[in-house]
Amino acid sequence: MHLNTVLNSALSGLASHWEMWLSLFLGAIVTVIIAYVIYRIQKKETSLHKQEHDSKLQRIEQLHLQDSEKIRVLYELIIQSQKGSLGDMEEAVLEQRIEAAADAITEQDSNHAQALKAIADKEKDRADDLLDKIAKQEHDLIEVYYLRQMNEYRNGNYNEAIKWCRKILDLEPDNFDALADLIQNLNKTAQHKEARELALAKLEELDKQTPPDNEKRFSLLYRIISSFDPGAEPDLAEQYVRRTRELVLHAFGEQSYQMAIVYTVQGLVRHEKQQFKESEECYRKALAIPDLSTDKAKSNRNSTLVNLGILYNSLGRYKEGLKLFHEAYTQMLSVLGDGHPSLIHPLSGLGTINCYLGNYPEADKYFQKAVDIGTARLGRNHNSTQHALMNLASLYAYQDKLAESEQIVKEVLAVQTSKENPDNIYTARLLSHLGNSLGRQKKYEEQEEVVRRALKIWEENPGVQEGLKRSTLITLASIHERKGEFKETEDIFLKVLNDMRNDGQSSTLHGAVAIKSLAEFYLRQERWAEAEQLFQESIAFFEEKAPDSDSFPPTLAGYANVLEHLGRKSEAEELNTRAQVLKQKKEQK
């Protein structure tokens, strides 16, 4: 074909399809524009990341260190050790790494380096002196405040740590690490309401971000759950456990260590709600998640073993509980070595079960070892040591060594009341424990004083640890009865029972014990019909849900006493026989 013919044909075809070519041309222009916009956004994000990276490098360079990399590692390890979602094993492993990193620092000329090393080694006074020197120089205030906060936190001075967190947030309101540390410290000092409000406000802000930062959201949800008392607010706690579970399923998956943590916390909440079967299922699900060979996974596994052991202990399944505590103790011992503070938890579990079994020498051995470890490694005034001492006090109370028990409780109470906010819930628990000990020693005036002091604290913290508050009210009722103030006695009992019925707690073990206590009061008042009705209600609970409870045999014996006074001797003899059989089985176990 001739060239002119070909050209004419091509031009003719082009003219006939001019609309198609125009569309393609415009599409290409739009594509170029979109690509340019994406390029500018990516370049801006890269610039922001670079600025953040440069800022971190500048902070390290401000330290003027030859071994700045070692300082950076130690700094990040200490910050990591303050995160609220850590378990005992992970904290222990981090502590080992912190010690190793501190030993690796050789820089002698830098106050920053030596201050961080002193913080790692928990040499508080030396760290304070060095930080004072740094504060007088030209410095990064945020950096110094972080060091101040870390120094107080590592020495257990959580109220002081709170002050430095607030100073950081005054300068940088959007500093997430400082906020997370503040919430963590508030929870540690039982200032749960403020901790929860701060976490919820930040969580609401994060939920609106795209894409969402799921690690931060998980961290906040964990802190919110930690702000609840599962014994007093189980439904609210479980509400946030479910929300955390939904996040973990979406962001991390069913087989993640985060899901194991969720199951463990859910098991604890179900335990507090007396849902024992469901609690066990949650713990078993946590343990079934494959070992991810991470510190967090191993840490949570040991926490789950201890929690499941506590559940079995409360159910009277002592042999199974002992096995779990031994497993947790053995695993932690092999990793951490003898004398590590994290061993206090399984030791406490082993001591508690042996105490309930009546193996008092064994229980004393475990509790005393926990106290010795805490005293040597953490100090006598550390929270973990104080809890270990309270276990020992409870053992002495079981053995009727009431003077020794009282002495320990008063020592722990003196430490607690020396703190900045002494009238907190933990103080109320100590006072309640002390009140029981004093009553058994017939130190009635002192008993009434501490019991009323405990109740005053609970009245100032409504809705918190209602179970312990009600137990203390029952102690107050016994004080009124001893003084012949029977109307006041009955009024307290009826108020406790009415509150428990209203919040669904009357059908729990605590509720059954409270009902039994009122029934025994009516028995002593010879109000047979009222006593019979309450004994029947209490016995029905024990038969269905807690047949191995220590409170079941005396409840049967109390009801038998009522029936005997009503002239129903054959029924009374049958109940007394049942009570004796149960008691003997308990002793044989």
C-alpha cells in the first residue's frame, strides 16, 4: 500500500476515535497528579520520621558519652521495666538485663552516665545527688524528669514518681510514655479512679486515629482493667476484658501472648465472681496457647500457673494447687536462680496451701523464705516483702500465735501509714486483719478503734472492696453484740445481707458465710424460726457450690442446735453426724 494511503487511513481512524484518545490523555494526567500527591505525603512522613529519629539521636548526643550506645540500651531497659503489662518472669529477666547493662557502663566523666547507673543499681541517694548536679547545668528538662521518675519508681516511691510524670506532661502534654507511667503509678498507689479516667480519655483519642496504634491501645486497656477491683467491680472489669479481647483478636490474633494475658485476667475476674468453672476454663485456654519463647509469654504462663493454683486452693483442690505452685516455682528457679524476688509469689502459694492443710511447719518454711528473700533483695519496707510478712502473720493467727501475728501486722501497718497517702484501701485491709487478731485476744477497746478506722476509710472509698468492708462490718456487729447492743447488731447484719442480695453477692461463698453469721446471732437470741430459715439458706449454698468449705460443718452443727431446741432430735442427730463426717474427711485430706 502506498505511504500516503497509509497515513490518510491512520489520520482518519484517529479522527473517528478522538473521544477515546482524549479520555486516555486526561486519565494519564490524573494518574500523574495522584502519584505526585502520594510522593509528597510519603516524603512528608519520611521527614517526620527522620525528625523523630534525629531528635532521639540528639538526646543521646547531649549526654556527651563515649559509650552512648550502652547508655541508650540501659535507658530503654529501665523504661521497659516500668510498663504495666509485665508479669513477674518478664520483670525478673529485664532486671537481670538491667544489671548487666549497668555493669557494662565504664564512662566516669559523665554525670548522666553515672546517674543512670545509680538508678539501675537502686542507689537512690547517689542518683539524687547526681541528678541535682545535672539540674544545675544546661540540660534537657524532659530527660532529667524521666531520670527522676525512674529513680523514684525503681525504689518503690510511687507517689514521688507521680510528681515527676506530671512535670513531664506539663511540658509535653502528648507524651504517651509519661502518661502511661503516670497511670501505672496511680494504680500502684490505689488512686484507681484518676488512673482510669486518664486512660479512658487517652484511649478515646487513640480510637479516632487512623491507622490505630494497637500496641498503645492494648497498653491502656490493660491499665484500665488494673484500675478495677475485681472483687468489688467484677462486671465493669469484665466489660473491659471483653473489649481488650476484641482488640487482641483483630490486631494480634488468637494465638498471641496478648490473648494469653486476656484469658489470664478474665480467669481472675471470673474467680472473683465465684464462677469457678469458667475461671478454670480461662486459665486453661491461656496455658494452651503455644509457648512463643518470649519473655512476655513465659512471664504470663507462670502468672497463670500461680492464679490457677490460687483457684484450686479456694476450691479445696489442694493437691492440684500444690502441683501448679511447684511447677511455677521450679521454672522460675531454673531461670532466675535461688533468692530472686519473683520467687516470692509461688512460695506464698505453697505456704498458703500447706497452711490450709494444717502442715504448719512446711507453711512456715515457705513463708519465711519469701520474707527472707524480700528483706534481702527488696528491703523490709517493699510491697512484696510486706505481703510476705502478712502471709506469715496469717499463719501465726491460724496457729493461735496471736501476739506474734499482731506484732507483724503492726509492723506492716506502721510502714503503710508512714507513706504520703496512708488512709488507703490496703491500710483498711490491715486494720481489719488486726481487728480480728485483737478480738481473739480480748483486747476489745483497741479492736473497736481499729475496726471503726477501717470502716471510715471504706466509707470514703465507696464501691471498693465491698467484700472486705462487709466482713469488717460483721466484726463490728460482734462488738455491738458483746456490749449487749443487740438492735445495732441486727441492723448491721440486715444491712450487709440486703446489700449483698441487691448486688447478687448473697449467692456467693461470702454471702453464705454472712447468712450463717446472722443465723448464729438469732440462735444465741433464741429466735429459732428466723435462725432455722437462714441456716437452711446457707446450707443449700454449701451443698450445691462449696461442699468442701471449712464453714459447712459448723453451719450444719448450728442448724442441728436449732432443731434440737425445736424438739426435732432425730433430724438434729443426723445433721451432727454429717458435720462430724465432713470434718473428719477434711482432717484426712
